[in-house]
Amino acid sequence: MSKPENHILVIFGASGDLTKRKLIPALYALEIQDLLSEKFAIIGVSRTTLNDENFRETMQAGLQKFSGEKGKDSEQMDRFLQKIFYTSVDADDHTSYMKLSAKIDELQAGMGIDKKVIYYLSVPPSLYGVIPGNLALNGLNDQSDGWKRVIIEKPFGYNLESAVRLNADLEKDWSEDQLYRIDHYLGKETVQNLLVTRFTNGIFEPLWNRNYVDHIEITSAENIGVEKRGGYYEGSGALRDMVQNHLLQVAALIAMEPPSSMQPDAIRNETVKVFQSIRSYQPEDIKKSAIRGQYLAATINGSEVKGYRDEEGVEKDSKTETFAAIKFYIDNWRWGGIPFYVRTGKYLPTRVSEAVIHFKPTPHHLFSRWSEPGSTNQLVIRIQPDEGVLLKFGMKTPGAGFNVQNVNMDFHYSDLSHQRIPEAYERLLLDCMTGDSTLYARIDGVMATWKFLDSILDAWKNDNSIPLFGYPAGTWGPESADSLFENGKSKWRYPCKNLSNDGLYCEL
């Protein structure tokens, strides 16, 4: 790959967890692969009073703990750390940004770096509008001497109204092509591989429609609770935290039409069309199309686990969902009438994310008396862990008669021993450096997803007749989630951490 142009990366919220756990290790991995620009510098920014050396020591400790790269004590790491600098800024005080401006000018002059800058907002969402506004007040968005870009973490708003308001604030000083709304799910290799699986293989695309697909199921499960993030989660919940961004983006890649090219807008045009085609919920649809749950205290492997309402920072009468499952339809020619099922939850039996294409059964069931009940072909695309692809199909069991059993044909990324699987932030940071916005959310797509989900959020907030189901920690969520399936025969899969154990019920 060609290297990015010389530039400076400014990380706001540099003293936070994301910087040391993900961002700096991702940048070091790019350094190891010789993918950073020839002249490059990182400026960490936060309110904490530190000097360059203090900050480098903190980042070095983070690399020692969280980086998966070899040679953590090498000269290469020392050279990388010398590219890291720090300045203290009060994000709310626009006059404080003069120090950042002076630091950028100093590095650009001293290191011969072009006046091109990326600002990464690893900060609370309340600052997503504040920091870009204060950067503009100090002329730090001026592109007359080189491009300026802003990477914004999720969530982009808490509902449609707040997203519109935030975007209006940003549009005062920044153009859409300067704004990169990051979704780390889109940086995962298996998510990107959805495009390749569909549009490179002639055996799949002809079947990828309502004539052959029965339903599509997307799951993102975590085997931990909210831990120390109860305060944040109270203002978010599973629907906002996972469905609005990560899982609807996966659904769009599954459902999109073939793009005209691999240019960023050609791909994003097609995903936005999917979001705009999702059928709106009527008020009477919410109860039968969206299920919410909250984990309860339980014993898992002999250890007592707190219920959500007993977690730090959580209200004792909280109605925040830690589990969400929804059913929706995409009203277009390809997918008309085919249900999409999406679920996510905390404290489920295992940590796993996957998408499953459930194909329709054969029109004439010749071997139904010898087959496993309800068995159909499935294409499982495992996002994490044990990344890979699995195809389930029926085969005759050796011996007399025509007994049929399901067998798996699978591929694991781990089989590629000579290839490393990059972390999502590596790909996404490099894409922003090169100006490739393909894997970043465009504003019309963000607005469309909020418009779709607002009806659920409003109903859950205002309609007291909609139940909040409890489920014991360590289970697959409320049993009522199975009621989303229309035919009464289908139900959610029970995926295992190991893709090869497909179909088995997995405990923690």
C-alpha cells in the first residue's frame, strides 16, 4: 500500500483508556509495517498536566501491555515513541487551543511536516460539537495550507433530534468530506469480507435475494456486564450502543446492491439506500417487533454475578435495556417480505458476533423423514472470535437408507498462519490518513438509522405497557425473544466461541 501524506495526528482525550489500549497500539502496528508517512507526529491532548516525556512513558506502558506486535523493547519502539508529543488543553476553553496551535506550528517547522492534520475525538459525546467549534475559532480547520480532518467516535447523537443538532453545529465550520464518523466494526476483516464474499463469488450472489433466502440473523453477544461503565450505559442502552451503528451497518453490507465501483461514495450510496428502505414501525408494531431485556443476578461457574440494577452508577429502578432484539423488513425489490433479525446483549453465554444467512428449504422435501427437523442451508459469517466463514449443508450418513445429517464446510482466518489479522483501528486510522472514507459512516446514513430506531426508543420510554424482561446473567436473553420469529418453527441460533462447534449450546 502507498504511504499517507506527511501529517500530524492530534488525539483529544489522550489520557483516556481508548488511546493507550487501541489507538497508540494501532499506530505502532502501522509503524512496524512501514505504513506511516515519512514525516509524522502524534500530539496527545487532554486537561491532565503532563510533558512529552511523561506522556511517552504512559504510552510505552500501554504498548507493553496491549500491543500484539513483537519487539516491544526494540529500537523501533524507541523511534516511534519519539514521534509522540503532548500538550494540555481545556477542551471547553477556546483560548486554551492557542497552545495546541503553537505545538502544531512548532512540529511542522521543526520536523518539516506538511500542514495537514487529523483531529481524533476520543472524548465524551458532549464534546463532539465543542472541540471542532473551538478548533475553528482558532483557525485550525483552515484547509488553504493543507487538509484538516476530524474523526468522531460513536455515538453520533442519542436520537434523530440530537444527531441533527450535532451535525448542524459541525457544518458551521467543517465540510462533510472533512468528517470521519468511525465505527470500529467496519474495520474488522470479516465485516469487510462480506463485500468480497458477495461480489467475487458467482455461487452466492444469484441466491442472495428473497427467492432463496428465508431470513437473516445478526448477533453480537458479550459475556460480561457493564462493569465500571454503568453511568455511561444508563444514557445509552443496547439499542443505541450496538444496534444503531455496528449491527445495522453489518445488515446494510449484507443487503446492499452491487456498487458501481469501489469508490467510497459508490459503496456508501448503496448502504444508505438500504437504511432508507427499512420499513418504519407503526406504534402497534413495537411490542411484536422489538424485545428488550435486562440481566439479573445469577451464579455462573460458581461465582455470584450482580444484576444490572446493582451495578455501580445504575439507578435502582432503571429501565435501560442490556439486551435488545428486533425484527425489521427492507422494502425493496431484492428483499421484499424477508425478515431481518438482530440481537445484542450483555452477560450472554459467550462473546461472539456473527451474521447468518438462512436459506429456504428445498421445494420438495424428498428426504424429510430422514433429515434433522428444521434443517436448512446456512451461511455463517463469523465476525469475532475465531473469524471465518461456515457453510452448512445436508449429507447422507454412510450406511443403509437415506439418513441425512448436517455437515459444515468452513474456513478460519487462523488457518492463514502467514497472514496477520490487523486490528480494526489500524485499518480505519490508515484509511483516514489516505482520505478513504469507505468504512466511515456518512451523515445521511446516520440520520436514516436514527429515524428508523427513534420509534422504538420513544415507545420504550413512554409506553409503560411494553415489558422490560429480566433474564439471568449467563443465558441467551429473554425467552420471549423467540416470539419475533413468525413461523413459530425458527428460533435464534446458539453460537459457540469456536466456529467449529457450530450449533452447540455454549456456557460461560
